[in-house]
Amino acid sequence: MTVREQTEITEMGILSKYACTSVNEKGTMRRKYEEKCPFRTAFQRDRDRILHCNSFRRLKRKTQVFLSPVGDHYRTRLTHTLEVSQIARTISRGLRLNEDLTEAIALGHDLGHSPFGHCGEAVLNEICPHGFKHYLQSVRVVDSLEKQGRGLNLTFAVKNGIACHTNAVAATREGNIVRLADTIAYINHDIEDSIRANILKPSDLPYDCIKVLGKTKTDRITTLIASVIEHGAALDIDFTPPIRKAHDELKKFMFAKVYTNSAAKIEESKAVGIVEKLYSYFIENPSKLPEEYRRIADSHDIHRAVCDYISGMSDSFAVDLYTENFVPKFWK
């Protein structure tokens, strides 16, 4: 008996009946057949592939909320991903669901996010005829773009969880845990970053929400995690009703005061200009695309190729490429 087989037997013995186990035929289905690993389950294998891929490493230089913040303690897309993963794993363990599947989905959920955060996503969605949603692009990254177009050949359950992490119901409880963990993470770490940036003061936070959820980031995250576990996995994955109400009010507050109306967005018009200019440049000059994206232009169309290329860029790479092509070089 292999190590993997022993792990699969252990899962069957300790996980909840609502868990997607590593022997679930539909959940572990891959687009291309592969021999099973003797040591790792299907979902452990997916987690490792995501962790070691190029797109994951680029997350360290992609904006979460604040564009090009000065300081080491502001979140990036990578630190956000790690926080989502930890919150999701804690919930999954508390509900006796598949922690490996949960972690794989969490680590991969933002792989397709554009540079410059949601303003980059919005402008790509506006100018690309195919539209652009980062959660669908994340699936495209793992399916068709990573490893020079070969993809990571992930399981159905992981890809479904990634695709549904923003506003859809996933096929597994584990996928729905990541959807909640994502919002738990970003609301609370964005509060902390906003206070650090002097955009918010602790006293600005709505009293009724803080009274229910807690005054500190740690208290709020603990309360929210406990609520999901208390709600259970029998019907769906959610907060208990009073916690859901407080969470939604706090989220509404953050959209009003930070995400759509604050100093955090002061540089966004410049970021939009960079994305628009780069997009037009590569549409007009497809020969300037890297070879792998020229192949996409040939097999699909130029808009698909340019959108794939730009969405994969880190903030700093996009700025450097813009500077190289549009900022005059001075004689020394």
C-alpha cells in the first residue's frame, strides 16, 4: 500500500460525509489522464503545482488595494492569498472537510488577477471584447497559460472552487469555504491597511458591527471563523444569521469608505492609462508579444492574447514596460 493510499483511507475514516475526499471520482477528474502519485493525493498534488507555478510568484508584486504603497506591511495579492489559505484551512479543519482541497483552491483563487488590483480588472473588462473576470482568468491560467500553454492539469474540484470563489456557489463545500474565507480576509486586512494609511480611524468603524464581530482584527476573524463552523456544513457554508448581518454591514461600509471613495484610489487613473496604452500598443504591434502569446493570437485572436499577457503582468513589470515603450530615454 502506498503512502497516498494510506492517506486516502485515513480521509475516509475521519472526514465528514460532506467532504470531497481524494477518491471522489468527479472531484479528482483531470482534463488529461495522469498516473497517480505514490505519495500525494490528487489535491495535495494540485496544491504543490499551484505553489510552484510562475503566476503564484508574480502575486507578490500585484496590488491588493493600495497601489504602490510605501512600506513593507501593506498587503499584496500574495499576502492576501496566504491569509485566505490559512483562514480557509482553519474552517475546513473545524468542519472535518478536505483541508488539502481547500488549501489548493485558496492558493489558486487569484492567480489570474490583473495588475493594479480591481481597477486593472475593470479596464480589461471594458476594453477586451471577450470581457475579463479575474476568477475566470484564474481558471484559464491553470488550464491553458501556465507551463508555456500546457497548463497545470488540475482536478475538477480545484478549478471549480477557483471559478466560484467570488460570487457563485461551488460544487464542493471546500470551494464555498474559500469564498467566505476570501471576504473574511480582505475586509479585515483592508481595515488594518486603511488605518495604517490614515484613511480610516478605529473609531470610524460602525459601532453595531464592531460590537458583534469584535474591536480588533484578531477578534473579528475569530468570530467570523467560529460562526461558519457553528453554522455547519449540512445545508450550505455560511455565517450564522446575526454574524452574516454584521459582516454584510461592515463590507458595505468598506465599499463606501475605502474601495470606491478614498485616497486609496488616488493613483488609479494613472494605472488605467498604463493598461489602456499597453493594450493598444500590443493590438497594433502583435509581433512585440512574447512567442507564447503570439501562438495564442494565431490559435484564438489578438485580443485574447493581449488580455492574457497584460493580465499576467505584475504592477512593476507593467510600469517598466510602459516606461520602456512610452517614456523618452534621455541622453547621458
